[in-house]
Amino acid sequence: MRDFELKVITDSRAADAEVQDVRQAFLAIDDRVLIAEADRGKGPDPSSLPWVVAASGPLALFLGTLAKKGAEATVDGLRRLVIDLYEAHRTRRSGLIILNDDATGRRYVIDHDVPREALADLVAQLSSNHPTPVPRSTYRWSELDEQWVADED
């Protein structure tokens, strides 16, 4: 696998323990992940606020680390990552995971209850050679459509 960098940004209100848990969740998959710790200063009690973890980079290369064990392992590994990230923030209100794929310009918003089939579809999309969509396209899993759909601006 060629070198790459996945940059993960935690929200500025994250507690030290949350940042450490986020770091461990990503590093368990690949050690080339950089965690950008936003300045955490004074402000409201973080337990009362939603949180965001955003990861940017060539997601197919990042997931390639999981793919060494096969497609099912890739989906299960991504599912484990999502669970671990939500668990890292268990003392706070709900939040979001945002995956930005630098290779395609797509942004995926991962909710806490995203089904396994959605993650399998995401892995398939990232593994395919589809054309680059319009930059800044944001996709969410639609239970109704059973597919990733672009947010309407």
C-alpha cells in the first residue's frame, strides 16, 4: 500500500480522554493517522454539547489496511471504528462522524445507528473506480432508499 495520510480532527470541546479514545480507534486500524487536536480552551461544559469527529484523506487507502483480511473484515473493521468513536463520546450528547474522501470529493456523514449494509455499500463505493463527483458533495444513508443519497443544499 502506498503512503498516505488520514487527518482526523476532534472537536475543540473534546476532553483529553475522548481525544485519546479517538486516537486509539483510528490507530488500531492504521498507524499513519494524524490526530489534529483543536485548541481546547474555556467554554461551555462539553458534556452538554454535540461532538464531531472528521477524518479527511484517501479513504480507500485507509480502508485498504482492513481489506488485507477480506471484504467482510473491511466492513466489520469500519463498523468497529464507528462504534468505538461513538463510545469515546458516550458521556456527551449525540454527535457525528464525517468522512471526507479526498480522492472523490465526497463527504459521508455517519450517524450512530448507521446499518451494516450502509457501511458495506460505502466500502464498495470507495473501492470502485467511479468518476469524481462534484466537490463537496455530502452523502447520508437513507433508510427509505437504502442507499447513500446526496444532501440537498
